[in-house]
Amino acid sequence: MATQAVLSERVSLAQDLLQRAESLIGAEGQVKLCNKLRSELKFLQRIQSRDMKGAHVHSSNLTQLSAVVQTAESLQSVVALLRVYTFTDELQNKRSLTVDVVADDGLLWVKSVGRKAEALHAVWQGRGQFGDRSVIGQAREFLLAASQHPLHYTRPRILFAFYNGVSGPMADELQRLGVSVSGEVVGVRGAGPEEKEPGEKKQGKEDSDLDQDSDQGSDSDPRPLTCLDRSQVVLRLAFPAPALPPPCPRVNLDVSTLLSLVSSLTHGGCGLVFQEVVLTDQAADERRAPVLPVLEAFMAGKELVACAAAERAEWLLRRVTVVPDQPSPRTLALTPSAAVSPRSVAIFGTGDTLHAVTMTANRKFVRAAANQGVHFSVFIHEPRALTEGKEWRATPVKD
């Protein structure tokens, strides 16, 4: 196909992908994905207008970004796109890893692979270009990083989604490691030492960004050389069904939750207009959506704990086991700020140590910690303040 025809096709694809990405509203990283697609679209339109050579067309990230969009559209409860996680490798070096799609409310990490199965298989067998990184090595990094970022004290599952196929032996090895696979699984045949895979070309930018490293062949054991046989489609693997997290039997109560549990607003005192706007707004929210039934339902049948920094009401403490402050190491490592206060570190860190879900209305701390790469197991609810001292100058709500 002529270069201009290819360019026109890819420009149309970029425009379509951008429109679809813009509809992924609510997922963290959606703006980042849209910006990447806009950059690709501008890049393609620029080389289209300048009549550049075909090599520039193949340097586009579009194949990889298309795989990310397709994955996000195919999975349920997508919470993040292109999220970066930090982790410590076997040599105790700090590393970072980009997860293309975080789905199932955070319990599923997905790497979307747009590269051709032939090239992936060749790299796996040590026949790639300098700097190529085997998918198997990347899978091991995903597993290591996921073990250091549990959600609800459960390691997220890993899925590698292949959009241009994967060889049977590679799919088998990924599954042996504990990584789920989706896409077309292709058979292999014997090959001579000098035989190259069809479709094995110089990488585009997307492969350079995601698949290169300096340890070519580091995870490739000596094995008989094989090539893909596209006539042998072994099977087509669908996306895995969503998995529910195991129930957590322990709940850690934050100060904001303790206040909500004992506030007059949640015990019939919400029919007032206060001189303080924030209290009037909370009262209106409580009339519209009572918080106490939601909290009680979540706490039902669970052990309730509160660290010493969160003690507030005597009657409530009869239901609660008070534990000493014992913040986890990753919580203590957070950089202090207006949102990351010592009290919040003590409360959320103690819940982290006890493997308890922390009930809270403190969204600022949760967001600030996430921005530093620490994601806590939390149950977030609407805030309710103590209003008893303000009720004397409040007026009843008019029907």
C-alpha cells in the first residue's frame, strides 16, 4: 500500500481512537491517554503534510495505544490507565513499571501487547535486536511489582492481552508463572538457526518505550529454535471473568468515620439549617442519603479496631478494640504534607499493619498517599461533622 494511503488510514485510526478514549470518563489516566493519542495524531498529520518517507509511519505508537484502548473498552470496573507503580527489584534497586489498564476495581493489572507474535517469539528465543526485552521478563516484573502493591491485602492478578497473537510456548510459560493470557495462541514449527521470523522489523516507538531493556536474552534458556506457523491457531483466549476480593474480617475506624457514627446529623438531627454552610450542606446530604445505614452494613459481622490516635466516643468504643499506634513501614515513608499529617499516618498505617480496611471520609490523605505510590485498602464514605454545639442557633428545615 502506498505511503500516503497508509498515512491516511493511520490518521483515521488515530482520530477514532481519540474519540473512544475520550469516552473512558472516570478512569485515572484518561487525560494522559488522550494526550498521547493527540500527539500521535499531530505527528501523523505532520508527516502526511510533508510527504515524508514510509519509515516514519512505522515509528508511530498507534499500534500500542490502540491495544490499550481496546483493553479498556473490554474490561469491567476500569479505575486507571497508564498508571505508574514503583517497586524494588531483586537487587534492591528502585524501578518503575507502567500498567496499561487497571481493572476490576484495581484487582487486575493488564499489559496490552500490540507487537506481532513473530517478533515477540524471536526475542523470547534470543534472536531480537539489541535492547529488545522478552515478554517473559516483563511478566516477572509485573508479578514482583504486584506483590509489593496489594489491594485489600490481595496481590492483583496479572493479564497480558495480545492483539497480534502469541506463540503457544510463550503462552504456556506465562501461565506457568501465574500470568493470565488473552488473544490468539499460534502454533510453532521447527526453524534453522539462520531463519528469521516473518514480520520481524525494526521496532516502532511503542516497542522502544515498553519492550526495550539492556538484558537481552537474560531470561531465555537454550531451547530449540522455532518459528510461528500462522496456519496453526491453537486457541483463542478470552478475557478472564472478574474476581471478587476475599472479604476482610477487620475494619479500622478513622477519626472521620468515628465522627460520622456519633454525629447528631446521623441520629435524626439533619432537619436543620445551620449558620455554617458546610454543616447545612452535610445536613442536606444526610437527608438525601443517610450515611449511618451504609456504615453499619459495611461493619456488620466484622471486628472493629481504632488506634489510640482515633479514640472519640465511649459508647462506640464498647464495640471497638483499641490498639496501639503501629504504622506500617510504607506509611512511615510517606513525605509529610498538609494532607499527610502525623495523625493520618498513625491511623491509616495502623490499619495497613493489621490488614484492616480503613473506613474514612478523609479523601485528601488517600489521594495524597496514592500520588506517592501508596494505595491503601479503604472504604470511603461522605463526611459528617459533630453539630451538637451548633444546633442552638440553627433553624428547622422548611417542608
